[in-house]
Amino acid sequence: MDKTVRRIPMTVTFLEMTARPTALPPPQPRGKVALLRCEKPPVHYYRYLYDTIGADYYWVDRKKLAPDKLAEVIQDPRNLLYVLYAEGNPAGMAELDLRKEGEANISYFGLMPEAIGRRMGFFFFYHTCANAWLQPIRRLTINTCTLDHPRALPLYQRLGFTASAREERFVELP
């Protein structure tokens, strides 16, 4: 059995925000749109969201976790999962990690392939950040990399995130 690992280089940009965004709320996208918090998400549902949204962007870290370890993370009451729905179907996910006191980290944020280009990204991201600032935090963080959607970094900066660091890394694919 071949155990060759493929390494893909990437530049990771770490961003932060230390105050609530001052941007006006964007209009709701057309059609039936809902944003719901998914409480104690089943591993299979989380993996569906993660795998579908992250497929084109090399999201692999959570795939390396055994089901029980993944459940431990995603079902922790300080780790919030928000799902954007359009016409009753999942259109995006945002994972908000509050396990570090005084901080929130948007661990994962993305749209389903069919939701991209439908003017949902800014709406969903704005509300993800607003939900984070409802928590007792002083700092909100997120990171992106050169393998993510090309509009990710401009979206984050548009809402007021500023880059705090950059790092060269590799993603390892089996």
C-alpha cells in the first residue's frame, strides 16, 4: 500500500478584530433564507457540511479526527455551529470556537458550491461576526490561506478584520 503524502504549499493569513464591526447589516439574500444554530450536531451531518464546503479548498484537518474525537469538539457547548439555509437546504456553515476565554475564533466558514455567487457570503459572515460579539469577548479571530476561495480575504477585511500575521505552511494530503 502506497503511503505517499502530497504536500501543497500555502500562505496562511491570521486576522483579528477587537471591536464590533461598524458596517451596516447587509440586506437579506433573495428567497427563503434562515440562519440556525445547530446544537450538538451529529458527526455525520457535520462531516457532510465540512466535506462538501471544504472539498475545493483542501479542508482536511477535521477528516483526521476519529468520530468520537470530532464529536468531542463539535458538541462542546463552547463550540457553536451555525448553518445557513436557502430554500430549506444547507447553504453554508460557520463554526465559532469560544473555548479560549475572552476570545472567539471562526474556525470554519464557507458556502456550499451552489450558494457561491448568490450574494450570501457577506450576509452570512456579517451575522456570524454579530453572533460572536454577543458573547463576552474582547477579540475575534479568523484565518484564511491561499488555497481558500479568492474572495475570502477581501470579505473578512471588508467587515473590519486586519491581518496580524502570515505564515508559510503546507497542507498534507494522503
